[in-house]
Amino acid sequence: MKTLRAIICLIIGILITDAAFAKIYRLKAKDGSYYYKDIPEEVESENEPVQPITKTINRGMKNLAAELSARYNPSGAAEVASLATVTVKTSMGTGSGFFITSNGHIITNKHVLRGDENRMDETESYINKTDAEAEKFKKQIDAEEKRLAKREKALEEYKNQIDKISYPPLKKSESEKHQMAYDEYMAWKESFNSRKQDFYSKLETYNEKKNDFSYNTTIGALTSHFTIIIKDGREFNVYLAAESTEMDLALLKLDGYKTPFIKPASSRQTRQGQDVYAIGSPTGLRDSVSSGIISGYERGYIKTNAQIYPGNSGGPLITAGGEVIGVNTLKLLTRQFEGLGFAIPIENVVSEFDNIIRRYLNR
């Protein structure tokens, strides 16, 4: 039961019910189970659209860069960079990103959009383990229910035998014994019914969350439209322009706007001890800045003690001059180093999406 409660809490923590912008169909298989696809099938099944389609329409002023600059009048490099940093909302949760060009290209982590593979694998493992334990508990409940039924029948037979006794003292003595046995049986039955009801109530909640996890994971894998929140809290619809097959990187695009952007700098020119700042939306808290230094370099990552929490993933790691040198990311590697975060060098980003963003950089 503890494991069941733990997995329910874990899945609730993972799931978020923000709307995506793809149209997903829930289809019913011949065996009665459900599965999900992004297109309906021409078969006799429930082609039920469970995810409404939403047009990517962006309204408001065309020059977001000028509007945000006028509103916030930034004076420091971090404040300027924060104008170009966004919160990214998906079916898998929230993360961070930042404009790298003036015409709306946004860099983020792929796991922000699709979900962290390690965490999803871990959750799948917990689900499989909990399903097995739930089945085991169901069998225990069935066995106990049969024992209760057997005990009830035995008490009825005992009562019938007592009714046939003609000697009053013996009948009284046996009736008292029967009453004690019956009271014990009723206490057992009451306890059993309470435990059974509690188990199936928790199992129902668990199954609902498990289905939600499956649904959101499917949406995360299929959708190509997402929501961003800019510094002033407004939301815009964006689409996936490209995603890396080798690195934890993705490129989003906001059309129709001139956007603030953060100029890339060479991470190869950085040094240990150099001041840096991480910007993003840790644990859903938008527009947060943390400071630190470059601690070193580890396995192709920039290592920093600037605080990088869940939700910071995809945000920029900038220099004191406000130029971006890396994309903040959270990986299993961070568990080996207390208080240290890791960023993908910006050169990797530029190289990965060179054919899309190169001509727009720095202008």
C-alpha cells in the first residue's frame, strides 16, 4: 500500500494538464482497451477527439522587443537578457527557453517538450512494480473474502446445532461461545471491508493517474505546438522548428514578431571562476535569476554553481556582459555533484541549428 501511494504521488508530480495544440484521438481496440494516435482510423472504433485543435494565432504588438524594453527599462545585462527568456508550457510540464534571434527563434531543451527519458523510464518501472503488487493484493483480498464466507457458513451451522440443544445450561453456554465467535467474525469483516474499500479507492485514483500519464506522454511525443510565456506574463503559441537527434536541444519558432534576443558568445573563451548567471523558471517561478561562477567543464558541459533547478532547463547561462554561453540542463550527471548545474555550450546549439538560425544571429 505504501508503494501504491508513492507511485500515485510520483505520477501526480509528473503530470500537468496544460492543453497542447495537436489533435489527439482516443481509439478503442477490439479487446476494449484504449490507445492514442494523432490521426483517426477508418475502423469501427471510438475515434474520439480528446485534444482540441487550436490555431496558432498571435495577437498584439508586432515589436515585442521594443515593447518589453519600454515597459521594463532594463539597466543591467541580466535584466536585458531576462526580456528574451521565456517559460515553455507543454503537456509534460513547464521549463525555460530563450530567444536567440530577433525574428522569434527560441532555444530550449528537448526534454522540456518531450519529457525526461530517465524520469519516464523510472516512472514506468514504478508503474510495472505497482501493477504487480496491486494484482498480488487483489489475490490476497479474494482469498480473505473466501475465508470470511467460510467462517460465516461455519457460524450458521454452529447456530443451527445450538438451536437443537434441549439442555438449557449447555445451550446457554454454547450460545455465549457462539456470540463471542460471531463478534470476532464481525470485527474481522468490518476491518476487511474497510481495507478493501480503501485499497480499491486508491487503486481507482492510481489508474486514473496512470492513464493520464500515458495520455500526456503520448501528447508530448506527438505534438508540435506549445505555449510560451514572456516576461510580462502574456502567452503565445509557438511551433517546433527542429529538434536534435543527438543532443538535448530543440528549436521553437514564434512567427510575426520582432523579438528580444540574447547574443551568443564563445564558451571557449570562458574561464574557471568567471561570473555567470542562470535565468529561467525554476519550479514554475517565472523570470528568476541566480548567480554563480564557472566551476569547470565536465564531459562536454559547462559546470557552474549558479543554481539550476527543475524548470530552469532550457534557459540561458549568460556572462556578466549578458551574452549566452550555454543552455542550462538537468541530467543524471548533476546527482554526482552537490550544488552544481550543467549547461550545453552555445556552440553546440549554433552548430546543431546552423542551417536555420545562422543568417539571423546577431541581428
